[in-house]
Amino acid sequence: MNDLLKIENLYINFRTLWGVAKVLNGINLTIKEGEIFGLVGETGCGKSVTASTILRLLPSNAEVSGKVLFKGENLLEKSEEEMRKIRGKEISIIFQDPMTSLNPLFKIRDQMVDVITLHNNLSKEEAEKRAKDLLEKVGLPDPERVLNSYPHELSGGMRQRVMIAMALSSNPSLLIADEPTTALDVTIQKQILKLILELKETYGFSVLFITHDLGVVAELCDRVGVMYAGNIVEIAPTEELFENPLHPYTQGLLSVVPDPRYKKKLKPLRGSVPSLLNPPTGCRFHPRCDYAGDLCKKEKPELIEYSPDHFVACHLYGGNSE
Amino acid sequence: MIRVEHLKKYFPIKHGIIRKKTMWLKAVDDVSFEIQKGETFGLVGESGSGKSTLGRTILRLYEPTSGKIYFGDVEITSLTKAELKKMRPKMQMIYQDPYSSLNPRLTVFDIIAEPLKEHGYKNPKERVLELLEAVGLSEEHAKKYPDELSGGQCQRIAIARALALNPEFIVLDEPTSALDVSVQAQVLNLLETLQKELELTYLFISHDLGVVRYLANRVGVMYLGKLVEMGNIDQVFETPKHPYTKMLLDSIPIPDPKLRSLRLQKTVLRGEIPSPLNPPAGCRFNTRCPYAKEICKKEEPQLVEVEKNHFVMCHFAEEM
Amino acid sequence: MRKEEYIKILFRNKLSVIGLSIILLLVFVAIFAPFLAPYPEQAKGEPNLKERLQPPSWKHPFGTDHMGRDIFSRVIYGARTSLLIGFSVVSIALVIGLFLGLIAGYFGGKFDLLIMRITDIFLAFPPLLLALLIASTLGRGLMNAILALAISWWPWYTRLVRGMAISVKNRPYVEAAKAMGVADWKIMIRHILPNSVSPLIVQATMDIGSAILEAAALSFLGLGVQPPTPDWGLMISEGKNYFLNYWWYPVFPGLAIFVTVIAFNLLGDAIREVIDPRLRRRFL
């Protein structure tokens, strides 16, 4: 499988009123064609910023360095016009709250036709037919009724399906899903996850699935990247990550996820997520790490391949510049 | 300690401009159960289940439409406002969003001191510091404002406030849903420790079954205002009898990738959750139930005890 | 840390700094008027008929009026009257508006209905017209002008406060207070009130300027402040007859009003900047 998306040494700073927030601290990740890549992390780890960077939708106070290679081309070097051709067509995104991604003043019909005709050369009738087709494919049994509705007339699950339909309308190669099921009930979430998997099998696109829910990652993703405070700390195939977590943060995270199958003893990590205005030196995790040594305070560990396809950024496993 | 009998909470929704019709939102529709002293009763359900409304109604933050609530020997539902005020210190509540449950214009000290001052403490400083320590914070947090603190810290303050007057019963409405998973673990551990030390009784409302499994002794499952299954946590989670409970348990993402191919293959619950304004006739779950028969569409099932202390509301409870 | 942040935000915008400076200057002038005005007696009304209607000069920077009085001094003293009116009107209207708005918003039901209907009646009148009506009923004079303006102003605040109170009363921390058994009036003052005032502060600041303007209109029409009190509106009124040949008479007081109103508007904008980011949570 080829690499679809390759992020190299991405650093992002935000100039804010209170100082410079060092939001991304040199991240590296690769998404292959046709795979579902899960990006996991807690609040402030930078996963949503990563998504925004891929689409070049960062605020004006952002300073960016590094490369974002999509099909071999660096997206950071493209002009705004070139990016507009990519957004929604080659790379699509669905968000957490479909209520705010859909305009409450317009019917679904208008919004979908808008999106479809933007990226494809179709007449209005053809676009409508395409819209109906897509709505059926995402599991909505009565497309005509949905097209005639306003967003608030549909349930959360239905709105999210509409969003997925719109995102897939131009056959993107990469679908970015930013916490798409966090706001949904758990039974509806299952439907949406199954839908995403089925659509991926049918159309062959890759998915960058951003979430904080390790259970969802276990069920859906082929490979997982774990983020902490602006760094990628571990990347591995899903089964390998859960069975053999290397990074202390990953281990900590897995030990605090409650499991409905039994009363699990939760051993929480001490401390809390650091401020990005003044992050810890060296490895950003060292203040909370039981294994931290002197090197950890001084040098940031690099992401190295410790075992086949299993990457980790931690001095316990090498990761020095030597 | 808490006994709820045939509790109903209906909200009137005014409808229409010219001919004003009143529709009733049956948030809680005839619910009866008990909570033993010192235990944690988990209440689970999805949106529209009525679990949050039930929690608030038990504390009489909403006035019940009908039914009775007993706190120990006292029937809370028949108390006057003044008598209720005296009971208030014994029953407290903790909310989902840590930031909006604290007044952003007050310091942490004032927030925790409020219940103390309200019920007669002239000099609350010592008690406030005591409470801060009990939840794992320190004196330096007392001068701060909520927006200067993290979500986990704010939730601890909410807990400190709830503990101020030595309550016996606490309703926790999704207390960790808005927190990161590592912070959630810290708060859950704190809640567990406090329960043991102070002999508290919890009503723990959540949609996250993993979290409920961690804290609860018994659990009740709600769907559209009805309590469809209730029992020991191990009983209900390992041998669920109600079709909804089964589907719910099947839908939760389990953090174990080895089970993946099995789980995604399992029947996905079809359909959307109906609106509580217009619940289906007969058994509320019949529109989505894979086992629904004719009787389910016409008649509402009763709560049946299928094994010791394990109750199910289904026409075919025995066969499940 | 918080106070430093506010000051940073306040001074971030050049315009807001200008507004703030002008108002501080105004207050300074009003307080120290007797020391700043070269001819305090004339300012208070003593005529100087020998020097009637003289154009601006070193002796009289703004010229003199039809009674020979130094306009510069009168404008300085006028600051006192204007600021007094502005602050009084807004303060009285705020008190009434807060009281009624909180009750209507928090209790709802019959209280809300009654208070809002009364508010609507007042709001149906064009504001200046209402003030005129009341002023002409009450009679002339500074106090009556203030009363008239305050009465025509409070409905706007009531509406603002009511809206905020309704959204605040449903917040969890209010419910938590109820769960502690806190009395309603305490909840209103401790929880609802402080969290409802933000839009009010911005509006009230800008309204000080507007109140000054409307008071000037009243004086211009003969109601409100009476001669010989130094008041900008009154000066324009008296000066309008002399405008063609003696332009300085109404122009300088007019400029004073103009600058003052702009300054309060700029300050209101600046305060809005401070209040908004503060409500946002700190960046992680």
C-alpha cells in the first residue's frame, strides 16, 4: 500500500494574548491508502489542530513549519486556490456536531446540491439525483423526505449521515472524521461506525479518525497514533498497541479506560496535562512519568521504529539523536 | 434509604398558535425502585430516557407530577417548602459540566462557603479548608476563580460543595462525562474513597456503561421514561434479559481489538430513538425490538422478577 | 494575573485609549473647573456686557456670548452639568431596570407579564418624545430633566436584564444553590445579578453619552436646565440665533457634546472587548 498522507516534522505555534502556545511539537505520521488511522489523545494534545493543518484551515496567528505530503505533494506549499480544489473533493472532513456544520436556515436539499455542484460539473437535476443516491447509500431510507427537511428536523444520527453523504459526494481519497460520534448516543454511534467501515470497504478511501475514545479505536481502526501535548508518542497497528503498549503514557491511558465487562481497577496517572504556553522541557511527558530520567528532562525523544511497524518516542526505547 | 413509588414527571409543552394544545412530555413515566443505604445505584440510558429528570425529581428540584419519594422514613413529596429546606443538606447533587455548575463570579472559597453560611456556620473558613483537602486540593485554590482551574479541579470543587453539609445521599448526573479519561479516573477514585469514608449513598447517572460498572452495585436501565431492567450490576451486565439492555451492551465500544470482527458483525440496533413527546404505544421499545410480537404493540408490559432481585419489563422476560 | 490581563486588553486598541483619555480629561476638568476656568464668575452667569459677542482671542479662547461671558469658562463648567446628568440618568435607570428586570426574568409568570407589559408601553413611545412629555409635565429645571430622562430610559435596561436573567436562571450553579436551600432573593443577588450585567455595562457606558445628548436636546427646547446655568445644550440653544454672524457661540459647546459622546462610545467598545475575552476560558 502506498502512503496517502505523510506528515513530516510538523511544528505549529499560536501567538496568543498570553504568549506563544507551542501546539504541535514536531509530529510525524503516515496514513496509507485504504486504511483507517485512529488519532487518539486527550484535550489539548493537538489532534484537531493536526486535522486543521491538513486542510490548511488554521487561524491567522498560527506559525507553521514542516511538511504535509498528500499524494507526494506538500499541501503547505500550495496556494489558497489550489487548496480550495482539494478541500471537499480530495480531502473531506466531518465534525463532531452536525448541527453547527449544517446551516440551520437552509434545507438539506440546498446544502447538498450546493456541495455537489461545487466540485462536479453536474446540472441541478443531476446533482439532486446524486444526492438522493448518496443518502440511500448512507442508510437513510427516505431520501426525498430528508432532502426536504431542515437540519433541526432530523435527529443527531441522521444529521451525521447527511454529513457523511456530503463528505463522500466527490469521492475523496481521504476522509477526516473529527470526533464524529462523540455527541451521539451509543446505539446510534454503533450504526455510524459500521456505516463508515462499510463505505470504506466499498469506495476504498482512507480515514483519519480523531477521537478520545479508545473503545471506538479498538473497534474501528487499523492503526493508531497516540498524541500527548503536541507530540505523537506511539504509532502501531491496533491489536499491537493494545496488547503491547510501549510508551508510559499509552500504558497509563489504557489502564484508566473503564471496561463494562468487569470492575477494572483504575490506576490514574498523576498530575495533569501541561500548559502549552510553557510546556515541560525535553520530553513533555516527563513530569508525570514514573520512569523519567535526566535525559528525559533535557532532550525530546524522536519517533523510532522499535519493532516492525511499531513506533515509539521515548528514551526508554532509544529515541535519542545518537 | 431512598424509595421511589410510581413516580411520574410530565412536562407540558404548549403547541400551536391559534388553538393552544398542550402536549405532555412524559419524561419519567411510572418508575418505582429502591436504593439501599451505602450503595451506588447506577442509572443508565440514552437521550430521552429520562434519567436526568428522574435524578432531579428525586431531589424535588422538579416537582413530581405524581408518585411518592421516601428518604428514610420521611415522605419528601409531602413536605412543605420550609421542611424541605431542612432536609436539603442531606441530599445533594453533582452536575455534568464542571464549569457551569460553579458561579464564575465567585471565588472557590465563596462557592464552598455558601451552603455553610446558609445553614448557620458563622465562620466557615476551617471547614472550607477541610473540604478542599478532602477532595485533594489545597488552600491556594481557595482564592481562585473557576475559569482559572481545569475541568477536573472544578469538579472536585463541586464535590467539596456537595459535601459541605454532611449529606447522606448524592445524585451524580454524568459527573465525569465532560472530563478527559485520565482525569475521569482520578475523580472516580475520589468518589469511591469518599463513599467509603463518609458512608454515602450514590445515585450515579451515566450513559457510559464502563464507568457505571466501576462504581455501581446495582443498576437500572431506562428507556423513554420507563425502567426496563433493574438488578445487581453483574446480573444485568452479564446476563441482560431485556432486548434493549442487550443491544446497549452490544453497542458499547470495548477497548479490545481482538473482539472486533465479532462485535461489528453483531446485529446493529436499527432505527432512531423515538421522541418522548410521542412514545410508541404498548411496549415503548417495540419499534426497534428484533423480537417484537403483536402483543408488544398493544399492551405495556409490567416489571417482572426473573431471578432474585433482577427485574425486567418485557412480555417475554422469562424466555429471554 | 487577571487584572494585568484586563489592562492589557483595555489598552490594546488605540481608539479605546483615546476614548478613555478624553473621559478622564473630562472628569478632571469637571472636578477642577473653578481652577481651570479663567473667568469662573462669568461661567456661573455673571454678565460682562462690555465684551459682548467677541470672536476667539487670547483673552477669550472660545470667544464670548451675548452676555459677554467667556465661552471657554462656560464650556468647562458645562462639563460638570453634563457629566452629572449623564451619570445620574444612567444610574437611576440602571437601578430601576435591574430591579424590575431581575424580578421579571427570575420569577417569570405573572410578574414577568405585568412588568413586561408596562415596559412595552414605555418602549412604544419615541424616547425623546417621552422625555419631553414628562419634562413638560414636571416643569423646568435640572432635576426634572434628569427624572424625565431616567423614566424614559429604564425600560431598555429592564428588557436587557430580563433576557440575561432568563438564560442564567437555568444554569446548573443556580440549581445547585436551590438544592442548598438558598432563598430566592439571595439567589437573585448573588448568582443571577453578577452574571447578567455584562451587556448592561457596555450599554450603560455608551448611554452616558446619549443621555448627555438628549439632555442637551431638552435644554435646547427650553425644558430642563435653565439660564444662567452653564450647560452645553442651553448654550447651543441660546447661540443658535447668533450663528450666522458669531459662529463661535454655538459651535464650541456643540463640539464639546460631539467629542464627549464619541468618547463614551469608544469607552463602551473598549469595555466590551474586556468583558468578552474574560468570559472565554484560558487557553490551555
